[in-house]
Amino acid sequence: MAPGDVLDLVRQGLILLLVLAGPPLAVSLIVGLLIGLLQALTQVQEMTLTFVPKAIIMGLVLLLSLPLMGQHLAAFMTVVEDRIVSG
């Protein structure tokens, strides 16, 4: 494999990382903002109030996006395998 191929695979891997991590992080940010707003409005400062809903929502998002993540990872591994075998 040429150095250009390695750099291309690293670039594709980093883009894949952003694609896979983006939806869970975005949902976590939105849920965190909504819970923070709720806490500010009600003046309830309970730590478990922020953690438990985030954990449940993140679990649901990861469960729903798992097939998409698997497809993206499988496609990337196919590209890596083709480059290794042909290189």
C-alpha cells in the first residue's frame, strides 16, 4: 500500500467516526439542554435527573442506529480489505 492509500484510509476512517458518533452526540446535547432548561425553570438540582434520561435516550438512539452503524463499518472494512489485498 502506498503512503497516499494509507492517508486516504485514515481520512475515510475519521469521516466514518464523525458519521457514527454524530447522531448519539447530537441527541445527547439536545436532551442535556432540555433537562438543563427544565432544571433551571423548576430549580430542582438533582444529579440523577440529568443522568438517567440521558442514559435511556442514548441507549434507544444507539439501539435504533445500530443497523446503520453496522452497514457503514462493513462498507469501510470492505474498502480496507480491497486495498490490502490489491496493494
